[in-house]
Amino acid sequence: MTEDELFAQVRAAFHALDPVPGEVLAAGRSALGLRVPGAGVAGLVRDRARRPGGGGLRGGGTALRALTFAAPGRVVEADVCGSGRYREIAGRIVPGVPALVRVRLLGTAPGELTDRADEAGQFAFPRVPEGLFSLYFQLPDGTSIVTSWIRL
């Protein structure tokens, strides 16, 4: 018996005894569609929440969330603020470079928001629906970076 035949028999045994639910298979297949082939992945390295205004002030203010993503040679810093159904995302890519920036949204319409980062790499999206999001950057040299998914 070859290794391939052995694996086929093991796979058939698992499928007969404990098949993977169809919705799990569908979710796995759709997750593959979220990938951006060839893009460098910037993983989340810091997620800090803080209240503006510092200590000593009572009430008011909107919580601010500071996110930092890192990829080889690049860092993405994003501040998220707001409450309710929408958030504001403002940030920058370091080192600064003009870039096409997209907010990719999962499970909400419109599905994607687009803007341009300026020469310093700064960008802003004033009305982003709550839910899962990822940032995508198309850089001038033709390379791209995508952040890991995170919930607003």
C-alpha cells in the first residue's frame, strides 16, 4: 500500500465516522477568497484601548483604539474611534509613502471602502461600519500589504 492509498483510506474512515459539516466546508472555502495573493501580511502586534483626555476628567469622550500591524519593512498604525454602528479609522503606513488604501469589510455592505494615503502615508476613513475589517495597501512599487482581520 502506498502512502497516498493509506491517506485516502484514513480520510474515508474519518469522513464516514465524523464528516465535516457542510457549513464548515463552505466557510473554509469562502475564507480562501479573502486572501490577497502576493500581498505581504501585516500581523497585529499591538491593540490598545484608551479614553481621550487623560485622567482626572469625568464622563464624555469616545474610546480610542490604537492598532499596530507589522510586516517586513513596513508598519501600519491605525487609530479607531467612535461608537454605535460606525467608526472612524485614521492612520499611516511607515515608512510613509503614497498608496491606494482599501478597508475590506466582511459581512457588511458596501464590502470595501477606498482612499489614498498622502506622501506621508496618512489615510482616513470617516465612516466604517462595525464588524470585521482588514486594510489593504497598494504601494507605488507595485507591491501590496494586507493587515490581518480584526473586529471593530
